[in-house]
Amino acid sequence: MKKLFKMLLLVFFLFVLYIYTLVIENIPNEFVIFEGESISMRTLLGVKVKNEALKSIETASNNGEKVSEKVGKSTLEVNLFDKIPLKNVEVSVLPKTTVIPVGNIAGVKLYTNGVLVVGMSEIEGDDNKKYKPYENTGIKEGDRIIKINDTQIDSTDELVETVNLSQGEQIKIEYIHETKTKECSITPVKTNHSEYKLGLWVRDSAAGVGTVTFYEPSSKTFGALGHGITDIDTNELIHIASGEFITTRILNITKGESGTPGKIQGTIENQKEIGTIQKNSKFGIYGTVDNLASLNLDTSKEMEVALREEIQIGKATILCSLDNQKPQEYEIEIQRVFKENNYDNKSMQIKVTDERLLEKTGGIIQGMSGSPIIQNGKFIGAVTHVLVNKPHEGYAVFGDMMLKQARETN
């Protein structure tokens, strides 16, 4: 009986230790917040947080909220029972800012850092045999080739030219797998057309349409889409070297139905440049505005960015343009707010209630991602996703998360 009790006690101890380890690991290593914004940090009994730059520090078996009053950088010290140091959390406190919600549809062109491997296939050599020169090299779909024989590769044309110059001699390839830079050697195969190939399908650019969310006058930056642009073949976020944002003329709108998302089709031919894209993140695309006139902004609409504590369940509006005219406001309803969500762009659950918008689009459609959301005269976020089986419902990202991404672009 004593042995059983000891075993149960040991299991209980290990279980508690495991829970504490999970909670501590899930505390982020850094927070980027706005002045006056709360930090929600899940802790357990005995886990304490200390920092003089914060108004209050709670120990917590709940969500201890710490409100920043000081712009700048500081460090949170997380410890156990005030004695055992667990980790430090860096906090960057940004000053409050104002933005101008936009709502215009725009075209996006992205150029990758290196060339993206999107597929692989056998090569028929000039001897009519099948070859897989990429086999056992470690290269996989989603990797980016950045150098061949120490020559920088920025486009598919450069890759093709460099491989052909090898004349079938073994080449050294430098590529990025996830976040690690790796090297391998490949011997190109000569085809019946006297070309040399690796058996890799690659891409160096992507294009599409989306909605410009906001313009921040103080930094001359913009945010758009509310979600990142992923490669259609690998479904991976595209790592960009550069990009362009261009005005778009809407050609057609396909209404969304249950099970079939609608979409906006547009053209960027004979359109104007808006600015330069410098960042593609899971919370949207960001860059600088070079041609402010192209956005046709209403500067009287400049407004504060709401903190999460200010967002309320209930009525709000989205701003979007669906007819090549100035953006219009349409009514929506905020159904749920996930205040602690710092990890993805599903921060709020929303529902389109405006009959005009439902008549035009059926709800949320592709191309509306990035439509700014306004509540009580403040910018609170942007549309990001549609529920495929309920096109009048979807998700939105917090405005503060988009602004933080834009600030990191500068």
C-alpha cells in the first residue's frame, strides 16, 4: 500500500512539474505593446512577475494583467516563490498612434529572396534515360535556393542561366530549409534539347489582390490583408526580397455561397504604384507609401488605434470598396473577442449584418481581407478569414497586432 501511495505521489509530482514546465515555456520571450495596453500572461501559484516599469504585477493563478505606463524597453523577471529565477521577458512599449483606415482594393506583387522550390520531377536525359538529380540532396519543396557556385540567385532566369553554364559539371547549391542555410551538390542532366536541368520546379514571384487596411501618417507606412501571402503549391509563407503595391481596377465580383467562397477579380494594368512592400508576415503585408495621392485618403478620418480592452461585443463597421469608387462603410457584428491571442490572426469572430453587402457579396469574399474594422470611432482590426460554410461569418485580426508589425518594418 505504501509503495502504491509513493508511486501515486511521484506521478502527481511529475504531473505538476510537467504543467509548470508547459506554462513557463508558453510565456513569450518578448511582448510588443502600446502605451496603456495590458499584458495577459497565464501563470500558476508561486510564479511571480516583477518589473518597476509596470503599474502592477500580479502573481496569479489567473490572468494577471500588467498595464504599462512607460514608453521604451524593459524586462519582466519571472521567478518561482521570489527565489528561483525562471526566465526574463523583454517588453517593448510603443507610443500610442493614429491611423487613417483605407479600404481600397489593391494589387500585390511579391519577389522572393532567392527562388522557391515548388515541385520536383524526373528529367529525361539525352540518352533517353530518366534521372532525378535532386535525389539525396536534402532539398525539399518550400526550400529557397539562394546561391549556385557562390553566385547569388534572385530569379528563375538566373538559375536557368547558371545551371546551363555548368555544362553538366557538378554544382554547389546553397539553400534555406526552414530557417537554416544548407549546402549540397547536384549534377545537372543534359536533355535532348541540349539544356541542363536539375529536375526542380521553382518560382520567384507571386501576385494577387487584397485590401489596404491603414496608412500611418507618422511613419508613412501601410498595412494590408491581415494575413500573409503563401505559395499556392507549398502553402508556406513566402519570404520576400521586395514587393510592389499597385492600385487595382475591379473587373468582377463573384458572390460567395455556402461551401464556395466568393472573390474579387481585378486588373493592375495601367494602374498607379502605391508603395513598396517590405514585409510579408502571418499578420499581413507591410511597407512604405511612395505615392500617397494614389490612395485618395480622407485625412479627416484619422483615428486612434483601439486597445484590446476597448473592443466590445456588438456593432461595428467595415470599410471596403467594391465598385471602383470610394470605400463605403458596412455594418458587421463582433461576436467574440480573443483578447489573449497573440499567435495567429483569428483575434475576433465577426458576422456581416449589412443587407447591402450581403446582396453584393454574400458576406466575406476573397479580396476583402484587410478591410478595416471601426468601432466607436477607433480602428480595431481587419477582416482576415471567411467561414466557408457560412460566408457571412469569419475572423478578424486585432489592429494593435497589425500596427506592431508595421512598426517593425521601419
